[in-house]
Amino acid sequence: MNRHLFSPLILKGITLRNRIGVSPMCQYSAEDGTPNDWHLVHLGSRAVGGAGLVIAEATAVEPRGRISPEDLGLYKEKHMEPFRRITDFIRKQGAVPGIQLAHAGRKASTYSPWKQREFGVSVPDQDGGWEVVGPSALPFADDHRTPKELSTDEIKEIQEAFRSATARAREAGFEWMEFHAAHGYLAHSFYSPLSNQRTDAYGGSFDNRIRFVLETVRLMRKEWPEELPFTVRLSCTDWVDGGWTLEDSVALSKRLKEEGVDLIDCSSGGNTPNPNIPVGAGYQVPFAETIRQSADIATAAVGMITQGMQADDIIRNGRADLVLLARELLRDPHWPLRAAHEVHQREALPVPPQYERGWN
């Protein structure tokens, strides 16, 4: 098959019209986890713009799992109907609606980015903040709360929250599931030795540190339809000596494949405040390429992918199966339509008829 950026991607029973996805991007615009018109327009406009996959932002499975008080959630029944409005719209535009379920762990209870300029990072109790949790009582940074170390019973309760939220996501019309196990949030903080100092079954050895991820995926998979894709976002390296490595990610990806995971979304970092990251164009693509080849599983590449030819090259050369864009799609919701012209695949992604006059 002649793979390129605009060739369809078939994963389980879902076909993406192209290999461009909207990476989950927090909007800090919800009240008590509930999506509103902002989320409809933000996500819907990227579907109109031609993306094959539109993934909603990191969505908390319980209130204390929110990064900020304004994060989305799927921890109440009332969240489902407004999400269903969004998934219906995305689907009508020809895209597949996805969601990323998450728990912020020790990085929770922080102000949204623009509020941090005035109030600092951590939200105090009197302003709506809350106790944060993690595998160990190690704060992410000096300006973050010190997390409460989770007991085994409390770990099980959070895993049950992931299971329940997965069921709600299914009923809300999502067709692509991503478990957020990256960026220093709860799952990542369990598997990284930098943030996990436990001595029980969830800490110490590699097998113990990945236990939380594997058990949680297993529970979520029971609620998620077999014919729909189930994916996991990993931080493929901590970028810190003594931390999580790409080799660790390959080993975990092999285990995740055995659990029924269909694709690994390959990101990095986020578990320490100031790692030395060589940021540049496509700097994380080698992670997707290595895991795709070494773990024999589909991958998504993300990070500083900005040009159509660049994205097309990643797909054509088998470095990843899917590219996810974040900042570039904030700048231009119609980036897929522009990329189709740039890589000479204009016919593969027709302009919506409402916009034809502006493109001809």
C-alpha cells in the first residue's frame, strides 16, 4: 500500500479519513468538569478543518484528578449529554471523536496558565484547591502541593474511577479511547523511578512500577468495545539520568499490546520541572519509530510537527502510523486542508461546501 498522510488509517472497526489527529489540548474552560460551547467550537472547528481524529483534552476521572478547577471531567452522569453533543458534531464532519481519560495525580490543583501569572501555581483550599495524591509523598516542584501517598485500597478506587469514566465515554459517543499515562501525571508518576519510592507491589522493580498502568488498562478495556481503538499515551523518556527511558517504553509497549492496546501515542517528559530536552522539529518522532519497530505496535508521533511535507514524510517512511498536532492546530484549525494542497492530495480531502468559495 502507498502510505501517505492522506491515506486512510484502519484501526479495529474505525477508519480515519487521513492520518492527522488533533492532540488533546487542555482548554481550562469547564465548570465542574462540564463541557460547554467553547469545547464544541474548539473541537468541532478542527473536525471541519479536515482532521481525521479529534481527541478531547485530558478529561479527569474524578474531581481531584483535574489539573485545574476548569478541566473537563467524566466523573458525573451529567457530563455525558454535553459530550454527546460534541461527539455527534465531530462525526457529522467526517472525523472520529476521541477522548483522553486522565488523572493529574501530584500535578493537580493548579491554576490555569493565564491565572498563574497573577496567583502562582498551586490553588489553595480557600480558592477551591484540593488534596493531591501520588505513588509517593514527593511534590512535583517546590511550588506544587506535596501529594498524599496512595494506599492500595485508594489505588483501587482510582482504577475503578477510570473504569466508570470509560463506560461514560462509550455512552457519550466517543469512538477512540486514550489512557493518559504521560507528562508526569498519575500513571507516569507510578512507572517512573523518579517519582515512585514505594516498597510494596506498586514500587521498586520495573514490573511493580508498571503495575498501575497495566491494571488500569485491563479494567478500562473491559468497558471499551472491542471494535473501537484503545490507545495509551506514554512519556517515552524522562530526559533525566536515572529516570524512565525509551528502552523501558519499548518493554512497557510490548506488555500493553498483550493487554489489547492498539496504538502508543509517543510523547516525553513532564515528570520533572526543568529537564534538558533538545526541542526541535519532530524531536519526538524517533520514539514513535523505535516503539513501532521494536514493540510491533502502531504508533502516533507528536511534537513540533508543523509542515505538511514533514508530516507526510513521517507516514511515508513508516516512522509512525498517525501524526498528532497541537499548537499548529491552535494556530490554524484548517491545517489539514492546507496540507492536502501542499502534498498534492487535494482530492483526498475536499473543502466543506460552505467554505468552497474561499479555497477556489
